[in-house]
Amino acid sequence: MGIYAGIDLHSSNNYLALIDEEGKQVYKRRLPNELREILEVLENYREEIAGVVVESTYNWYWLVDGLMEAGYDLHLANPAGMQKYSGLKHCDDSSDALWLAEMLRLEVLPEGYIYPRETRPLRDLLRKRSHLVKLRTGLILSLQSMIARNLGIRVKGAELSRRTAEYQERYWSGEHDLSLIAKANLAVIDSLDRQIKLIEKTARGKLKIREGYRQLLSIPGVGHIIGMTIELETGPISRFRQVGNYVSYCRKVNSEWTSNDKVKGSGNRKNGNRYLAWAFSEAAEFARRYNDSCRRFYNRKLNQGHVMVARSALAHKLARAAYYIMRDNVTFDERKLFS
């Protein structure tokens, strides 16, 4: 007789529910987020447990890792793929945990990928770099806005990034308060620059230069940081059955519902990996600047629509190319991309 466990995980507690092969409740209770207490409950049913499912939340690492180390067959539920009957009148943590276990029992559970524990920190390190870059960009935009608001002139971000001593004298001579704002921004930008460079150096030193990574660098617009991001965020390319599945995961396909040739709405545009979405968008921007074929494709799409449509179309192309490069272990072939 098999038992299926569902865990509805929250920030400070979780709800554990167990059902048998016929779907009958065996156990349900709210527990604190203490691995020891969860294992103590499961130990009573260890010989019968066929699988444990945990909903993918922001804090699942510790629980999934701990249960896998304890020898349980773990499944990570994908919340975006789970929908309950919309006519339900009552729903709580108990029913959520039971529903997770029931989907596992029926073998209809939409599962997420459990990224290997040993390489997860390096992937998260690059995610932190992305976060710091966004903070840095926000501070530069703030300085540009302040200059435009007070002086009526536009200054390129590259000029602000150089941040020479002449900067203060040129813009804020005699303006003590505004000068203090600028100095505060520049001090934080300097600190962020140092941390970003340290992260990049550390990541490049830790990532094993696999053949697949080298071949990703042959794609126009893909440098070391973007290549590392694609490599680490993708994981095994074999988990994507077709190129369309991968491009959708990269958020590079349209989300639109139609019926009788009429648009009836749209789906979840943010369903997928936002870091891969960023990587291919950045690659598309660099590719259109420095690769002739990519620039011609971009300009052709630009003449047909908006700049964002053109950039998205090029990013879509590059994501498809990356899929085949990783799947077939080949280098980039420009003729195939635009044939």
C-alpha cells in the first residue's frame, strides 16, 4: 500500500498531508518549518511512502534538500501549472496539501525542475550580479534625471559612469545639497562596481569550461556573462522536449488566446525563467549592433512594427539557436538561423 505526501510550504510553517492509494486521508497537520519535526512525522510511514511533493515557493531549498538527503522520492510542484476547479467555495492550506498529494497519486502533477544542489550557489551568484546591475542602472538613471530636472541637459550614462572629479565641478558648483545627492549616488555606484567585478571574476573561475559553454559563446551577442547565465539557468537541455518548450521557458513566445480568428485574451506572459529572458534580450541587443546578419534581420522586423517587437523577434531567434547548439553539441551556424 502506497502513501503520498503533499507539503504546502509557507514562510514560517507548512501543512503536511498524507493520503493512501485510494485517495483517503491518512494524516494532516500544520507543522513548523523545522526539518527534524517533518522527518519525525514521515518516519512513521517511511516504508509506505511512494513520493513526497513540495510546492515550489521562494524558500523550498532547505526542505527539498533535506528530504532528498533523507532518501525520499521528491517532486517539486510547478504552481503555474496547477489549477483547481474554479467553482470551489472553500479552500485552505489543508486542501492545498491534499490536492498536491492527490495529483501525485494520479500522476498528473505538473513538476518543476529540482536544480542540482552543488551548482545552485553559482547560479544564484550570477542572479545576485543581475540584481546589483539593476541597482546600479537605477542610480545612474536617477543622476540623469536630476541633471535634466535641474539643468535641462541630457547626459549619457557612459559619461556618468566615468565619474571624474570634474563631474562635481561641472554640474553642481555652488549647489551643496544637489552635490551631496550626486556624491551619495556615485559612492554607491562605485561600491556596486567593485562587487559586480568580484562576482564576475569568481563566477568565471568556478564555472567549468564545458564544451557546451564554449559553443554558446559562438552565438552573436553572447559573451561570458550571458553565456554563463544561459548555461546555468538552462540546466540539462534534455528536460525540454522541443525547441518551442525551451523558447517558451525563456519567455520568448507570444501569449495569446484566440477563437474563430478572434483574440479572446492572453495567458501568463511572465511564466518562465526571467533570467533567461534577460540573457537573450541582452544578446539580441549586442547582436544587432555587431553582427551584420542580425542587424539586417532586426531592421527588417523594425520596419514591420515596434522596436520592442524587432528586439523580441531577434531574441527568439537566438534562443532557438541556443537550444540546438546545446542539444546537438554544435557551433553557431548563421545560415541556419536566417534561412
